[in-house]
Amino acid sequence: MKKLFYLLAAISLTAGADAKTITLSQAEDIAAGFIKGKAVNAPRLKKVPGNTTDKNVSLPYYIYNYDGGGFIIVSGDDRFGEILAYSHSGAIDPVSAPEGLTDLLGMYTTAYKALPSEGEPAGKASVNTPSPVIAPLLGDNITWGQDAPFNTMTPVYSGTKHFYTGCVACAATQIMRFHSYPAKGTGSKTYTDPLSKNTLTADFANTEYKWDLMPGKVPQQVSAQQALAYSTLAAHFGIAVEMQYEEAGSGAYDMLVPYALRTYFGYDAGVRGHLRDYYSTSEWMALIKEELSEGRPVFYGGTSDKGTGGHAFVLDGYDSQDFVHVNWGWYGNSNGYFRINHLDPSSLGEGGGAGGYNLSQDMVTGIRPAREGSVREHALYGESRLSVDGPFNDTFTMMSFIGNIDVEPFNGHIEGALVKNGEIVATLGGNTLSLGGFTNGHSGSSLVTIQNVASSVPNVADGDGYELRLVYKGDGDTGWKILRHPNGLTSRTYASVKGGSIIIGEKHMPYPDVVLHSAISTDGDLYAGGSGRASFDMESMTGDYDISGITIRLVNANDPSLVFDSNVSVRVYNQSVENVDVTFPVSAEVPEGKYRLEALIKANDKEYPFALNGFDPTVVNVLPTPASPVVRLAATPVWQVNNSSAAVADRLAQGEFLYVTGTFRNAGVAGTAKILTRLTNTQTGQTSPLIMAEATFTNDRAVSVTFARQVPHDPGTYIVDFVQVSNDHAQTPIETIGEPLAITVDPSEKIVADVTKFEFPDKIDKTARVPFSLEAKARQTATNTLYIRLRQLTNTKGEIVTMKSGTKFVAGENVTVSGNYSPGSSLEDGIYMIIVEAGPTSSKTNPLGNHTVYAQTVTIGDVSGIEAIEAVNTAAAIWLEGKMLRTATAEGQEIESVDIYSASGLLMARNMYDLSALTPGIYLVSATLTNGSRTVAKIALK
């Protein structure tokens, strides 16, 4: 029996109450049912410490590892299907997962966040367990990587360190190990790496590749002979593809792989590359499945849609639900079945599409040792649209740029052809064609014009349904191939035949056909002259149109003649579903008011609006141009502790340094904004500042800000939030994305005493003498300097209220400090934090415990924004009558939405007033008014 363990995903979100979510409890049922379907005894689920124990909370995905090998990734929403990925071996460690897997999980999370909340919750979990159609060809037998022992012959940097072999070399050599071929190579090669500046040479013909010394599973103890065999193969393949070595990661063009395999390593003439942009999704998936069914692993590459670079890996199997088995090239870590084609709200990928690598996808097929009689597979593509002109007497002209993506030059013929139902009916004459090979990152390309294409086809039946296409064949080839053109460009012209003559019809114009799978959502009101953020799920229905850009349109709700368009770049493959999350400029000319937010594509001198698919149009408020930036969170914040000084690695104790990093965007105008980080105790509900920092926004690009401070807060769990602080100190909450960030503070042995009483006024006049007093009970015996400080929210400027050198702390005894404080004349008006700390020197201090006793802010001088905050908060009243939530608003205002959060910050309900379904405890109620202001109240449900 296998025991099943799981790790909760690091990124977690709370779905709306009506979403089709899969809760933690349901995920356990799905995982257990999946195992039963595999004829394994039902395991006992055992939780690895994660970020929630609430079985009613939903996450984007759940990762379960088998004890003894294997894993399952369960979806957080049944609209993605129930199983995202699985494997019979290996394990997933979210901390050390390969970058490719991280990208995929990030994409699942992005799509999860954008799902609409309409619909019924997921019911009892049911699992239709997929079965392998082609079991992994590499399986657990071949699990290689990029570092030692594979990189001991790559160039050296920093004196002794070897560069990684590169993912291209790792993927290709794993396939070579599958075939254990060749025994020796052919020829030799020398090139100069433009990055490392090394001139590298490989003598393939005089090198024996000792497959018996290259186990598929790397031994724990690698012999010198094995290391030499591994590294020789990896280094030689790197040279064969002109690997560019650098410390951050080595890279090569995928287009060099087919030529390298054929020329230097004796692989088949049919080895060739394919570009995703020239195929429909169904054709692309059919190619993959055909290769795997023939027992040939597929070399696969692409570029992350996050812009994190290119990746290459191996596809070596697929199952009955079109999960494709991926070997990531990371020693077997995270290998498994994945839906890499596209995200589909109903099934997460039936039919294929965008995949984990959304840009420049390619693959290499036909990888097998050379066979006698194999036909050379040329990799020619039309690089522009097909132009057909005429007729001119009894001929017409066809024209297109044609490119060769193989290193080997092409010599052959190009002709016009009459095609019907995908079959060549007649060739119509053409030219000889010679194209150079792929070099320096570019295909061999030429503009081809055929002027003598015959319009007479006496042996072709009259009728409609014909197409004019370009076809090609290499010298010595017996059959013609139809030339492919990029999706979105004209690849054919419709034609008919009458009386043995071709009658030219209209050219085929690919067009977009998009259906929305969610309403368009934004992250708040829009501002004229600022930028907005739109998120939605869309499906591209057509098979020959890849979307590269969309138009976000604002239409005035009262005057439809007021229309404002913004064009944004988006990449969505044909026949695929993708979550789109974009920022777009809002014209400064947009008048204030309510607007419909629409999405469309402009192509072929037409407009193609996205079908709403039953969703209501999205209406947004556009406000006047603000005087300063308007800050919004752009991503879920993260935190870390300074492990160099932490008592326990990755654990935050009171008095240690906390680093919180938030990524923010600007919805307003360029400028500098002040952002305050706050911590709210989940048990008491008390909120206190952590630290304030500034962020400068020059455009709509996101800015990352790190907030760092020695944490005075008492042991417990805290929710992190952010507010924007104006120059007059008014505070505007910044909306949290997903589940609020929770931080746990551990007890610390460094705390010398706990404050039991503290008195200091909340507001002081700079001309007055201010009485203060502090009482503390010592935890330990020590002689320290005791400080009481006033610090601005930035934890920089301020004054010392008192400093008592030689304060004697005796364990169990009290220490009392009191006096009168006179603010200095240079003290600036503003909001200040109280800091109480002690230490042997001013640079070696720790906060005193019981921070809640002295966790107050002090207003000094004229701070006009404080009154403004209080005025906003009185715009709505929130209270409980038994189990019923009640609200009241100021005259002229209405409640737009009410969100109810648990004390730990989890969204428990939305627009629900009967709270009898909630368990007793402390809750935070956030009421958003129609004017955009928000009131937050703490309630105690009994």
C-alpha cells in the first residue's frame, strides 16, 4: 500500500461562494479515487504543513506526493477538469520544481483567478481515471540533467565552474540515450561561442559514445569513466548545435537540432523541425500523437509567456484524455502527464492550444536511427501571405516569401497547384528553387514569384471547392508537399473549374472568432490619463488565426458615440482557451462617467467583437485624471526572513527582520506614491503599521517594492495589507489580490522584557510638554539601554522620547520609566510609530514584548488627511443583530458589495447578510460604496 502525502500549493486563492470550486476535502476524495482507479489500495491522506487546514477552502491546485514515488496535481476548480497532472514516479517539491513546471503552475493559477463565480459548486468528486495510450517511452529509465556529471566538459567560468549543458542538449541527448545510438559520430565541427568567447571543437567521427557507461538513471556514485561518457556526449551535442554558454543558463536554437542529429550522429533523413504557428491545434496534437505512437520521443521547445526565456524538454507519452507525458530534464523531478496544450474551462485542454510555453512553440519529429530508403523531410514554410493575380491570358501569377528553417540548404522546385479537400489535383507549373539554410538565428529566405502558372486544366472535373496553393519538392523527391503559411495570413485562393479552365475566386482571409468564457473584470475604477487592467477567459474558435493583439474599448453608457480604443499585445493560439490579463492605457480625453468595457479584434479592415456568451456587459466607472499615482496590487505579495540571522531558517521570530515584497501597478498618472504595509493580528483584529516605502511610477509598468523592518509584533499570525498614503496623510486601502498574505511570528528568546503598561497621547502639539510612562516585566536578567522612540512610518526620521542607559532588567521584576517629552522644533508634522526597544548598544537592540500594549501611532502637528479618513468611514455603519448583518449608509450613498473575511483574512462570503452558516468567531466586514469608498468593521459572531 502506498501512503499519500500532499503539499498545499504555495500560491493560494479563495474562490467566491458560488464558484465551481474544489475544496481541500473534495481534492482528497479526488486523489484517493484516482488511486483506487489505478487498482491501488486507498491510502490514508497525511498533511504536510501548508497554508490552510480549512477543508472548505479552495486553492488553485493541490499537489499530492506518493510515499515511494508518484504524484497528482488536483485542480482547484472543476471547470479545469479534476486532474491537472499525474505521474507514477518521482515527486514535486514546489521549492525546487523545474522552471518549466513552475510556469505551468503559474498559468493554472492565473486562469483560476480569472474564473467567473457564477454556477453551482462542485459536488461529490468523481474521477474518470485516464489510462496510458502510449506509456512514457523514456519512463523512469532515463532521467538526466544539466550539471555534473553531464557538464564536466563544458567551458569553464570563474576559474573552476563549468557552464550548464543547456536544456537543448539535455533534451536531445536523453532521446539519443533512448535509442543508445550512435556508437560513433560522423565528421567534426568547430565554432566560436559568441557569449563565452571560447572556440570549441568536436571530432565526432573519432569519438566512441559508450552507452553502457551512461546509465539512464544517474548512479549515486558516478565513476570517472561514466562521468567522461556523460560529459562527452553532452559537450559534443552542445558543439553540434553551437551552444551559447553563460552562467545564468546555456542556450541554442532548436532549429539546429535536426541537422545535428542527421549530420553528426547518423539519425534518419526524416528528422525535421516544425513551427507551431503554421498548424491548427488539432493538426499539432495529431503530429505529437503520431510520433509517440510510432515509438519516437518528441523534442519540444518554446518560450514562456512570462518572458522568462526558452525551454526545451521531451514529450514521450500520452494518455486517453490527451495528457502528454513530459520529461523536464531535471533528473526525473516533476516528470509526469500534463495538459500542455491549452486551458479550457470545461476540461483544461481538450484539443490543444496555448500550453505552458505560449510563444514560439516548435518540435522536432522523426528522431530515430537512419533507415535505408527514408525520405528527406524538408522544413519549408511560407513566411508571408500567398498572393494570386490574374488571369493574364492563359496564365496567372503566384507570389510569397518562402523560408527554410533547416540548416541544410534546399534545392528543388516550387509550383502552383490546384487542391481539393487537402489533395493535390494538378500541378500548374513553376520554378526551380534554391534556399540557404538556417543560420545566425534566421531562416534561409527568398521572395518567390511564379509568373507562368497555367489556368488550363483539361483533365480536371468542372466544379467548385478548389483551392490554389503553392507546392514544393526537393531534388530527387517523388511527391509534392503543400506549402504552409502562418496562421492569420492568406494561404490559398478559392477557385472553380469550368470547361477545363480555372476561374479564380476570393482569397481565403483568416479571421478571428472569439467567445468569452468569463465576464471582463477589472481591478477597480479607471482614471482618465491612467491605465486599466482587464482580465477574462477567451476561446479562439478558428483553426488558422493566431491572435497577437486585441482592442479594449470603452463605450459611454449614456452616449454610445463616445468610444475610446486601446490596443494591447496578446498571444492566443487558434482553437484554444486562454486567460488574458492585460493593462491598457486610458485616454486623458475620456470624460468622467460610466462605460461599457468591451474586447474585440481589428483585422481585415473589419471589427470582430468578442461574443459575450451569456455574460452581462461589464460596466466601469471612469474618473477624472488624478493628481498623483493610484496604486493597485499587481501580484500576490511574498515574504521572507533574513536566514543569516534567523534563529530557525525560514521562520520569523519576534525581533527578526521581515522582508515583504509587493508588486504594484499604477492606475493613475506618473509620479511617486507612498505605500504603507500593515499587519493585522488574526486573533485580536488589531492593526498596526510595519513600515512605509515609496514607489516611483513612470508608466504603466509594474514596480516591485520591498518593505523591510525588524518586527516588534508579538507571536501570532498576521495578515499583511497595504494602503496608499497621500501627502496630507490620508490613507486609501489597496485591494488584496486573492487570499491575503499571512505571516506567522514565533516567540523569541532575544526579548528581554514585556511591556505591561504604556501611556502616551495619540495626538501631540509640538509646543507642549508630553507626559509619558512605561512599565515592563523582565523575562531575563540583563543590563541594557532602554529606548522609547518616535519614528515616521518610513522608520527613518524621528526623535528619542527617552533613553535610559544602564537599565537593569531582573527576571520576574518590573522596570518603570516615566517623564515629560518636549518635541524638537525640527520635528516634521506627520504620523509616527512608537518604538520601544532595549539592547547593549544602539545597533544591537530588540523590541520589548507585548507590542499590543504600545502599538500605537502618534499624530504630530497638522495632519489634515486623518479627518478625511474618519469622514469616509462614517459613510457606512456595520453591525450585528443576532446572526444578521446590518448596514446603513449616509444620505445619497448605497452599498455596492459586502465581503466577509475570516480573522485570518480568508474571504468567507460575499453579499451575504444571514451569517448563521458561519462558525462563531471574529470576522472582518468590508463594505464598498457606490462612490468607491470602503468601510471596514470587525464583528464578533457568537
